[in-house]
Amino acid sequence: MPYIFEQNGSFRDRDGRLYLSATEATSASPEFDGQINSPESPHIIKFFSDNYMPIIKMAGINQSDARILEIGAGLGALAYGTLSTFTPLSYVATDIFPILIDEMSNNLSKWSRSETCAALLDPNDRLSFEFNYFNIIQSHSVFHHVADYRTAIANLFDRLRTPGVLIIAEPSADGYALLCMLVRSMQLHNIYAPEKFSELYLNTLKKLVNNLADRLSHANDVNYLRKYGHGDKHIFSVYDLVDLACSLKARLHIQREHRSFFGGTRFQLTSRSANELDIRLTEELIRNLEPVGVQNAVFNDMRIIAAFIKS
């Protein structure tokens, strides 16, 4: 456990686990699909180095004094990418699922010489850790699951020290709009799609498209969105992020992930055991369907990375 927390008692120790919010341990299990494999991937090191590390430097944070809190750490991919890139003073990985906290507790110490620990934290709940300790709060694909994400982010941002930064990577409204149009055009014109592409997008996207308008029309109705449990609730537009940054009085930086729409698709297909022929056919399909210039679009990889900087 980081020495600072041993001294000030920010952690609550219960049932052999550490807690950083008022949450109760859930008996539910996380829902993993085929895209989640071992966290120890060279891809995530490059992802962190290309996308998060420049933001940390931009925020003016001394790397040797970096005190990082991760929200929704899962199996630890982002933690692995971070701790493989540099050695912060401390790293605390959190999640709402005890099974993941137990896994993270085993992994963190072997990944870094930093002071590390794993703790339960639900960003929906009252936070119990101290103000002004962490100067980096980061997450990946977490806040689109949080019904009242604006309040959750505001509470976390409020606890950042100065200078500090809160970094999120979330589904992009622009990217999903592009994908929905592509899939709709394929359906309307009976365009052949490779089997794995159909499995990944044509079939699973039907549910997303059917529910998307419903969720967007209730985007500010927290009680309504809670009926989706731990599932997806939001996709984020630039407007959403600008509006949130204004309310936080934060400096906003939006980062493009340096990967094309097909680059993201290749990753998804590969993680679902697609063969190379299916991958090549999918690449050709997308290149034929995408309008000229779309590869240069800002958020065509389905993800938007945003940093709220406290300075």
C-alpha cells in the first residue's frame, strides 16, 4: 500500500480488501467479450505512450512525482501500459468488481517498483480518498457505463491536486455515426461482408442501433439510464466534453488516437480470431465504402480521448 495512505487512513480495509468509496462489494461478475485478453500487450504500451503520456507532460506534471489513480482498471491493461512506460511515485488501480481487484493486486507489484495497490471504488458513490494527493486520474472506456458521469467526473476532478489532469477515453459519437452509416449502407444494398465482420459489427450493431436513439433521448435522465445496469449508457460528442470542461472550469485537450478506422477494426477482428483472409476482405470492403478523406477524420477510430487539466 502506498505509504501516504498508511499515514492518513484514506483507505477503508474491510473483508481483506481496500475501499476508496462508499460502495459495497458486488457479487456480480464483469462481462468480458472477445476483445479483452491478457493485459500484458505491447499494443497498450504504445497506446499509452502515444496518447496519455503527451497529455501528462502537457499538464506540467513531474513524472517522478506522478501520483496516479485509475478508475475502472479491469484486468489492468492501462496500468500495464503506464507502468511499462515510466515509474510514477504511486499507482492505485480501482474497480467495482472484487474479482478484478484481487487480480490487480497480484499484477501491480510485478509490473513496477512504484508504490502500488488495488482498491474498490465506484465513481457513482461518495468518494472517501483525500483531496490534493493524486495529480493524475485516468481511465479507459469507463464513463460511458456511469449513469451520472458528469457528477462522477466533477467529484474526481475536484480532488485533483494542482497541476493535475483527468484523462478519459470513451466511445466517440462521430465514430459511431460513421460506423452506423457504413453498416446501414451494407444492409440496404445487400453488400457482402466477411463472416467475422458480420459477427462483430452487423449482428452486434443491430442492438446498439436499436437502443442508441433511446439512450440519447434520455441522456440526462440518470434514473432511466440506470435500468441498463453496468452496460453502455453514453457515447460522447465534442460538445459533451466542451460543456463538461466549462462546468469544471478546466482546460480541455482532445487527443486523436493515431489509428485509422480500419486499424481499430483490424484489432477487434484479430482479438476475435479472424483469419487473415477475412481481415484483408474487411479492409478492402471498408476502403471501398468510406468516402475519400474519411481516413483523415479526427475520431474515425470510434474513440475520443479527452483531458481535463487543472492548472
